[in-house]
Amino acid sequence: MTSFQLTRSVLFVPASRPDRFPKALACGADVVVVDLEDAVALSEKEKARELLRQYLESHSGAKLIVRVNAADTKEFAQDLELCRQQAGVAAIMLAKAQSVEALQVVAGTGKAVWPLVETALGVDQLPRMSGVKGVERFCLGGLDMGEDLGMKPDTAGAKIVLDRVRSDLILYSALAGCEAPIETVYPSIEDDVGVERIARQACEMGFAGMLCIHPRQLPSIHRGFSPAPDELDWARRVLAAAEGGDGVFTVDGKMVDAPVIHRARLILSQADEVDVA
């Protein structure tokens, strides 16, 4: 499994632009995904794989996730073979994940698997896919999902449907013991307020982070996935009271037991204030 300490921001960079790899790794994103799928034209796929291979072989310390083409494309097998050979590939993100069999093939590389759920069939297969050995965490592809379902973008109705999908991702990830999922991209690069709002909502729902398409979005996403000052204050007071050794006690008039203490430790770990090992 991968060892990313934080996954608040998951930044895409085209595999056809190796000049951007170091910039992406240095810009403050928690995770960098080199994209062999949508960001690369069909005529450039082979060249993009070679550029990625050259970069990884000349940068032994790099740790990347690679988004590979969907299992029903002719590029799929070649993408997987590249990932299998490279130690710098920490995980594989499978585009349009919608079958157990495809995930098993990806897991056969020995890499952690991050399925990208972008279709109705992918949602339908979540209960089965979440049980595949090697699946680490799911990601939501909201734009492709909207197209697959015929939703009108940026509408209240579309949000209702996507929130249902978000709930399924949270639920089935928890049931299977997978890591918390990753929210979809926010397509408006210059809307700092909007991206922070979506990031905070995703955090409240139980997502671990958010896909992003531009480094400008990183500060807003990180704020959205960071505890608010009142949360930090509460968590500190809970852990201070827990040092007394009582199994159950109250803080602010509310009962505190083991699950609440765990929640307080999680909040402070997001602010890098405690060791939760």
C-alpha cells in the first residue's frame, strides 16, 4: 500500500509534459497523478508512456500515482506494463473503473489501486469492487459521471445525484475497510471560494481529499480539509480531559467515550499536532 501521510490534494499533470512533473511535485500538492488518459491525445499515448518511463528511471526518488486508460481500451495493457516496471509508481488510478475483473488485473501489478468511479455501472459495482484485494481508495470522477447520466452541469438537480454517489463511496469504502475516498475535481480554476466550499463539504462528508487540475487550487483545498479553529480547540480539550484516565466523561456537557476521543485525535492529526500511531 502507499504511504502518503496526507491526501488532501491530488494534482493531475499530463504524462506528455514531463517538464511539469518536477513543478507539480514541488508545488505543495500532497499527491501527484501523472495522467495517461484524458490529458493525452490518442496519437500521443505511446510517446507519453516513454516520457514517463524516462523521467522515472532518471528520478529514482520520485513517488507518483499514474492514471491509466480504461480497461476496454487498447492502451490499458501497455499502461499497466509501464507501471509494473517502475518503482516510482506508488499506485495506479484506473479510469472508468466498473468491474471486479479489471481491478484484479490492475492489482496484479503489485501496486495499490485507486479506482476512479465515473459511470453508472461503476456505482452499481461499488459493493463488489470495494472487496477486491489491492484496492486502497476510490476517487469520484464527477464530470464524466454527469455526462454518463445526462445531468445538467452545475445545477441543484445534478448535485442531488452526485451527493448520492458520494454517499455510496463513503459507505462502501468504510464497509470494505478501504481508505476514505477522494472528491472529484472542481473545474473552475479561478474560483477560490467555490473550490474551498466544495472541499470543506467533502471533508465534512468523510472524504480524505480532492482531485485538482491546477496548483492555484491547492491553498483553497488545503483550507477546506483543515480543521476549523473551534474544532481544534474542542479536540485539544477532549484529549486533555482524557489524560485523567476516566473511561467516559463530559466536555461541553456532552458525553465523551472512546470513539469521540478517536475523533479528537483525528482532528489534531490533520493539523499535525499529535502522533496518532
